[in-house]
Amino acid sequence: MEQLEVFLPAAGVTLPADVLDAIDDIVAPGVTVNPVDNGYGDFELRADQRRR
């Protein structure tokens, strides 16, 4: 419970557009960096889930 309480405030953090753009420059939206992460299901970056 303590760990949850520590991390909950992060849910309200909004990263500025320049930071999000820098992240997109490193890894394009929709790209899986670690192929092992694909094992969690058939998820995709749907238009309604994108930030732009």
C-alpha cells in the first residue's frame, strides 16, 4: 500500500509537448522496443489512445 501511495501522485503528471516529442524521437509511437513485451496480448496503438 505504501508503494501505491507513493506512486499515485504521478497519475496527475502531464509531460510537456517538447518532452513527449523528444521521447518520440528516441522511440516512435507504436514501436515495441523489447519484443518480449509483445507477449502480453494483441495490443495496438489505436488512434483514440494516441496523444496527437
